[in-house]
Amino acid sequence: MQRHETLDLEDFEALLHRAATMIADRVERIGPCAEGPVVHPATFDELAALIPSDWPEAGAGAHAVLDDVARCIEPYATRIGHPRFLAWITTSPAPAGTLGDIVCTGLNQAPLSFKGGPAATVLEHVVLGWLARLFGLPQAADEGMDGPGGTIVSGGTMANLMGLTVARHTHFPEAATKGLAGIGRTPVLYVSDQGHMSIERSAVLLGLGADNVRAIPSGTDNRMDVAALRAAIAADRAAGLAPFCVVAQAGSVTTGAVDPLPEIADICAAEGLWFHVDAAYGGAAMLTDEGRALLAGIHRADSICVDPHKWFFIPLECGVTLFRSKAQQIATFRARASYLGEENPHDLKNTTFILSRANRALKVWFAFRTYGRERLRRIVTRNMELARHFRDLCAASPEWRVLAPVQLSIACARYVPQGDGWTEEQVDRLQVRLLERLEASGEGFLTPAMVRGRAGVRLCVANHRTSEADIRLLFDLMTTLGRELAAQGPLASPASRTAQPTQPSQTPQV
Ligand SMILES: Cc1ncc(COP(=O)(O)O)c(C=O)c1O
């Protein structure tokens, strides 16, 4: 019988072995004895010239393509996971999460409906249940509660959008049928001036408008000023607007600040406002006693954003929104269409905006079961200690100024040249030059931060491989680089080339 053509590969298993060997070698080389630069200096144009870009009429075969990957993709891949990659909030992925991700791709489930991925559906239920309990959300058995809901999405930006979508729908259900004009009032949302950009972005996408997002001032500890929040809500009510939601940060992107959650929860309860907590980064601190004390009150949230692909060491992509009430979530996202087939009460299509999706729960389940809570807790605790260690080294040196209290595992500090003749702006630019030099040295990769108007270097220790020796190495190297730049003086220094767009942005946005 003549076989029709398919896309199957005859030596699929051998190819998988080759791909697996490449991944394993890479993880080995990223590990504690890491060699080579953290970020490869190749430019876009250099790589574009190197990477095959023609779409061939006849295929080259997967072995040839794997050769290409080994030659011109893997060597240039940024070594996220290197013990001194402490940029943005981008974690070192746990190899067990990578295994789970590979299995997820291989099984290729479509859990929009139960039948498209029965085990995948249960896995999502299990993982969301673990996280809901970690945050202390009330369970179905608790009085008056229908039980927590949740969804697994691509990351924190999506997770915040999901939370705020349910907030809007719950407070203004008429918008679903009549559009925003049907509300007849102007909804207003509150977040501190340290809030992540995804909050404003969500407000724009939801049609609420960036002008109706109030940036509530934060204090010198970078936590929301709750008196200012109260005043802003009162002023908006007096002006006939419709306050409906407060977003609290539980680990702000720049400094890791945790807003006063109990006070904000009290205000939301008294004012009848939705309480959303952006714990995209800081949520993992709930594994530790110290973190639980810091995030006390988070169990009162209506929705929580938390990213397993940040401090839970899960490979990209994986974000989660948890909801206090599953019923509110389903009321927002219920998807009905004859082509979706028979309804099952567990269909995930009713829990979020999208239909087709990967079974991201698998990698979380795989990693959490592999390592257990205790091991994750120890690593999160060590990350917090390492950030404090960097802060202490800076505090003990006349050449460094600590820019913000360390609340979780982010430390921000500013190299201050000794001697006169430097303006604050020149010192700002020096921080950026310092980080460029660090990157060029291949020894580490950090991102800059603007903290209360002044630039500094920022370490985010969300890395299971970073050791005290790595922190020491970074501190010593940056001090040396700072001295070299300072020795050039403010005028001779490249830092004084004001035409260059070297100012760090207000917040490192990942
Ligand atoms: C507090 C906070 N919220 C949201 C986000 C957005 O997350 P993602 O980059 O996964 O979209 C970040 C990213 O760093 C963050 O720090």
C-alpha cells in the first residue's frame, strides 16, 4: 500500500537525543563552574548574517538544522541561569522545570477543553490549588466561599491583565454588553508610583484609560503611602468618579518593595474596591517564614498575580492569576460556542481569555514535585541573604551608597566616585557605564535602576546557582570598574558624553 506523505521524522529518537545532549551540555556549562561571557557581545546584524534565513524549497533535514543550532544559535544564547546573571527579574530555570517543559511540548495537549487534555486539566487544577493554599486564599469549604479560581498564562503582564479583567467585569458587568460607555461613570484604579508598567498597560487595554490610573506616592521605603491612597479615593469620589480597584505591589520591580497589604486590604473592604496584588516576583517569598510575615494580608486579595517563571525557578513562560472567587472568574470568561464541543465543568476555556494553550502546569508540577517545598524554601531564603550581603558590602564602603532597603532579594546601590567635581547627573551616567563595562568583562550581567530620582546598579537575586563568592566577585569587580571610570574624571569620562542615550529607565521592566 502506498504511504501518503507526512512530516514524521524517521530518526526522531536520535534527533531527540542530539537535542537533549545539547541542552544538557549547556546546563553543565552554565552551572557553578561557568565559563564564557554571560551575554555574548554579537550584534543583531552579525547574527542576522550568520543565521540561515532563506526559506528553502526543499528541506535541509533536521540533522542539518540541528548543526545550524549548534553553530549559530546556542553559542549566542544569553546565559540566563549563569550564577552572575542577576538582571531584570529573570530567573535561573530549574532543570526539572526544563524537563517538564520538554515533556509538555512532546505531549502537545490542548487543554482548552477537558477532552483536549484530561491529565493536563487536572495538573492545572493541582498547581493552582497548591498556589492558592500557599497564599492562604479561602477554600470552597470555608463559610460563604465558592473556592478559589485561577489560570496559568504566559507571564506577569498577562496575569495582571487577567486579574484586572475580572475586577472590571465584577464591578461593571454592564461593560460586557454595552461597552464602557454603558458604565456611565469613570472607573478609577490605584497603584503606587512603584507599580509595574503592566498595570497601566492593562488599564489601557481594558479601555479604562491611562489617565484613570492614579500613581499613589510611595515613601522612602518605596511602599505605598496609604494616607495618600485614602485621600485620592476620597477626591475621586467627590469628583463623581468611580474608584473600583487598588493594586498593591508585593515585590515591586525596581526595589522589591512590599506595600502595606493589611492597610490596603482594610481600605478596599471599607470602600468596596477590588484588591489585586501584583506578587509576580515576590510571591515566592511566601515559601519562607520571613516572606510570609512581609506579605501578611495577601490572603485577603480578590486576585493575585504570581509568576512561577520568576522566583519559583520555572523556565519561561509561566505566569499565574489566582482569584478569590472562581465564580467571578468564570462569569468573566465563560466561553460558549457550538464548535467547542460538549461542556465539561472542568473546561479551562472558561477560566481565561484564550482558547488554545500549552499545558504549562506540567513543568511547575514536575519541578515542585522534584525538589519539594523545603529545597525551594532554602534557595529563596539564600537569595534574600545574598541581596542583603551585597547591601552590607556597599554600606560598609565609602565608595557605595545603598539606594533602597532590601525587602526581598533585590539590592540597589550607587557607585560614588571619591573626590570633588562630580555632579549627581554625572554620577548617574557613571552607573550605566559601569554596568556596560561589567557586561563587556563577561563576568556578570545586571540592569540599572532609578531609585527616587538617582541611578544605581541593581541586583535581583532570583538565581538558584548564585553563591556568596559570586556576590563578592561582583562587588569587587564593580568597585574596580567604578574606580577606573572615576579616575578618568567626570569630563574625560565616557560618562560625560551626554548625547548618548545612556540614562537608565525609571524601572527595569521585566
Ligand atoms: C512586579 C511585576 N509585575 C509584573 C511583571 C511582568 O511580568 P512578565 O515579565 O512575566 O510579563 C514584572 C516583571 O518583572 C514584575 O516585576
